[in-house]
Amino acid sequence: MARTRLAPPPWLTEGLRPRNAPIPWAAVARASVALAAPLAVGTAVGRPGDAALVSIGALSGVIGDTADAYRMRVFNIAVPQLFGALGVLLGAQAHGAGWTAVAVLTVVALVSGMISSIGAVASVSGLLLLLNAVIGAGLPLPSPWWLPPALLLLGGLLVLALTLLAWPLRGGTPERTVVADTYRSAAELLEATGSAAYEGRRRALTQSLNHSYDLLLARRARRHGRSATLARLLAQLNALVPVVEGASAVQFRPPEYGPLPPAYPAAVRALAEAVEQGRTGPAPPPDLPEPVGPSTRALAQAIGHASVVVHEVAPDPYAVDDRLGRPAGLEIRARRAARALLLSGASWRYGLRLALCIGLAQVLVSVIAVPRSYWVALTVTFVMKPDFGSVFSRAVLRALGTAGGLLIAVPVLAEVPHGWWDVPVMAALAMLIPALSVKGYAFQTAAITPVILLLSDLLNHQGFRLVLPRLYDSLIGCGISLLVGYLLWPESWHTRIGDRLADAVQDTAAYVSLAFTTAPGRDEPGRARHRRRLYRDLSTVRSEFQRALTEPPPVGARAEAWWPLVIAVERIVDTTTAARVRVEHGAPVPTTAEVATVARELADLAEALRTGAALPEADPDALSPNCALARLHHEVHAARALAAS
């Protein structure tokens, strides 16, 4: 009789698989210096408690240093540090105040949760606001009142200074590297045309494009005037878009044309090298074979255009600005942020969930004697970050990661005496934080746990005796997050994949109406913005799908049922792009009635996905086989059949 193999379910083990990401060695070195140097100074002057606060501030800076461009890193590190300083100031005023501390932390949690809905930097700022408020309310901090926030800011400034050391030497290198990597992703996509690897390469390219545009446009929105370097990079990134469209057309071209010659991806790789090295000046045209068919002809023209733009000495910054749309002014962005904060239902829901969990945690530790009770609220704060992933998954991974981190902390707290030995130990432990953070949340938690324990012990001097209570506190915090922040909210039991897919299909319908009702070469900026929106929609769908897979049944099972339709919608978007390329290069322009038929069927599909309503009948033979939209119409009907099943 065969023995049944017992194994944990995939939704439980998904987050325990380490990501295949390279170790950021520069960040490893910065973390080691930033967290250990304050302890060395504090030990030398006899102020280890003050040094621990500086290292806590540095720890926040290390965790928040996730940007590529130097200007963005200044913003990403400095702004959250200010919120962290405010948080410790508020928390310290409530230290030992009983029920007043419960009220203060609950209000701070509400504000923190609402702030987190604005954007990525605001999310980290809200996280540090609440984390440091919890630390200030739970640990005895040095006097006077201004000293703890000043020490935390000093730690953040140390990380910022170490981060910016290479700025004068490297300048715009990170931005050029990001754009060059996007070109390399496009070359890999071209190599995969006609093979099963195409879909995976296309998704990787979409992520790379989104990352590049986010980096360049965010930097552009924070600069006054026009930068020639930035305009150049934006022009190079824009020039890659027709190459990506050409790849879609090649993927769907007839098989009799054969595989794409390797000279095409090689030419794009050469452009990637030119972008990364910043080469300018006249360049010979790409050495490409004679195009065969409209798809290859479109690709050759796109690569030739990209070669001209990449080697252009001084692109017109005004032309780039007009193509991308002008960045909103500071006043407009402030109004949008305030509207998102105060009027968004999602903002209030998340703020209330976080406040309820923090309030319950503080009430629990106020009623029951829990040593160093701030750890319960700290756990809740880390787990209740839905913009960082599934709450359920983070609770499970947090518990497992804490247990792993305590295994590291046990010998440190039991055997290492306080004093100069803290410095090399902290230098070694700090190196693990960036090295393991790129591998996943559980690994990051395992790396951060011993660091926080060592730093808090320098402030509270409890030592090895509270290692096991730390595990209990983490389990309590995870339990509160699961029960109050997850199970009690109906939205936790539903995936948003259908809504995300509906948005993608609706945007595809709008793009079809725009792309095939304007003459070739007209309104290209408008189509470019629609394309970016489409592929960003697909990235959002993928992210929601991956998040749902880490949820327990029935959410994960429901997510898997959406998978065939996710693939079908991705094929619709790719086919739409390919059809537009063929029309641009000689295929018959579809009639207004044909365009309206496809757009209407896409709109019906979007409505059905959003509301669950039955799809109206549609004629699969409404378009002739010779129509440029015939393949797209076929893909739409395949998706409609999946949605109706």
C-alpha cells in the first residue's frame, strides 16, 4: 500500500520559497556600518542607550532605502524619518499613561492607516509613525523630550549620508541602468517570440517598463525646470515602446515566415549597452536582414528609430514633455493626496482595521501583565500592511520568521556581554537585513528580529529571559491580526481579480476605439498613454492573483479558477497591439462598424466580469476572416466563452 505523503498546502508554503534575487552588496555594507557605528560611539562615550536609538533610526532608514535614483532615495529615506520622529515623540508622551496610551496609539494607528493609502512613500511614513509611537509608549526613553526623536533622525541621516556617498561619482548611473535593463528585457522578449517562453518574458518586460516609467516620471515630477539627462532617458524609453509593439506583431505573424532572425534581439542588446554607457553621436544603422512581412518590417523600423534616439546628442525636452503629459503641480498633487486620504472608502476601512487591531492589542496588554508589551503592537503593525501583501500570509510568515530570528537571537543574548562585543555582533546581524529582505518577508523578519531584540535590550536590560516571551507576544499579535484584521472583514474572503480584469478589458475597449479610429501616425501620444495603462492593468491583475494564491481556501481556490481568463485577457491585449502594428504597416484599416463590434463585445465582457451579469449573445462570424481585427475578435470570443462557463 502506497504511503500518503504529508505536505503543507501550497498557499501556506508559497511565501517560504526564497525569491531568486541577487544580494545587494552595497546595501549590505551600508547596513553594517549604519547600525554598528552608533554602538561603537555610544560604547566609547558610555551612552549605549542613546546609541541604540540612533541605530533604531538607522534600521528604519535601511528598510526604507528601496529606490534606484539618488534623488528618489533622498525623498524615500528623509520623509519617513520625519514621521518616525513624530511617532516616537507622541508615544513617549503616553509612556506609562495607562488607558491614555491606549487612546493615543489607537488614534495614531487610524492616521497611520489612512496615510498609507496615498502612495509608497506615504505607506512607509505611516508605518514608521506607528512603529515608533509603539516603541515610545512601550520603552523607557532618555530625557529630555526632544532627545529620542533627535537620535532617531540622526540614525536616518547617517543612512542617508552613506547612501549618497557615491552620488558625485555615479550621478545618473542608476537611471541609465534601469532603462538599459528594460532594453535588455525587450531583447529577451524578441528572442522568445514564437516559443512557450514568450508570455513569461512579456510579463517581465511589462514590470521593467512600469518600473522605469515610475522611476523617471516620479523624479521628473519632483524637479523644477527641464533636465537634459532626464529628457534623454525618457526619449530612449519612449523609443522602446514601438519595439515592444513590434514584438507583439511578430509573435502573432503567420508560421510560414519562420523564426525571427537573431540579429533583431542582438541589435536591441547593443542599444542597451549604448544606453547604459551613455554613448552619443552618429551611429551606423542597425545591421538587420531584409524584413519579411509587415510585422518584421514594423520591428525593423522601430529598432532603427530607437537607434537614432539612443545616440541622439540632445533630445528636445519639450517634445518629451508633450508626449508624456506635464507633471501635476505641487498644489494639485497635494489636493489629490488630501482627497485620497479623507474621502476614500479604502483609506477609512484600512485605517479603522489597523486602529481596531492596535487598540485591542493595547487593551489586552493593559489588562494582562505582559513583559515588554510593545512587541504585541509592533507585530500587529508589521502584519497589518495589506499594501505589502496578504494579511493572512504576512501573519503566518511573521510568526515563522520571528521563530527563526529568535534562534539567531538566543545565543547572542545568552552569551554576548554588553559593551564592545555589541559592535561586531551588530555589524554581522545588520548585514543579514538587506541580504535576506530580497528573499521574502519571512526571511526579512528573521533578520530584523535579533537586531530589534539586541537594540531594545540596550534600552531595557532584560536579556535572555525574554526570548520566549517575544515569541509568545508575536503569536498574540499575529492572532489579533488574523481574527480582528482579517476574519471579521468580509472583503478578506473575496478576491478582486474580477474587478481588476474588468478594468483591463474596459481599458482595452477604449484603446480599440482610439487605435483603430485614428489615421496611422495620428495621436500617437494618446495611444502610448493608453498602452501603458493597459499593461499596468495587467500587472495589477497579476499582483492580485499572486496575493490571492497565498490566501487559505476558499480564496486561493477561487483565484485559481480565474487563471484561464487572466491568460485570455492578456492575449486580447497583445493581439490588440499586434493588430495596430499591422494596420500601421499596410494591413487594411478596419471599418468603423468592425471597430464598434469589437469594442462593444469587450465592454460587455468587462461589465459581466464586474457585475456577474450574463453576457449578451454575440456573432462569432460578425467580422470577415480578412479583417485586421479578425484574430482579436477570435480572442475576445474565447474570453467570453471562458467567462460564461
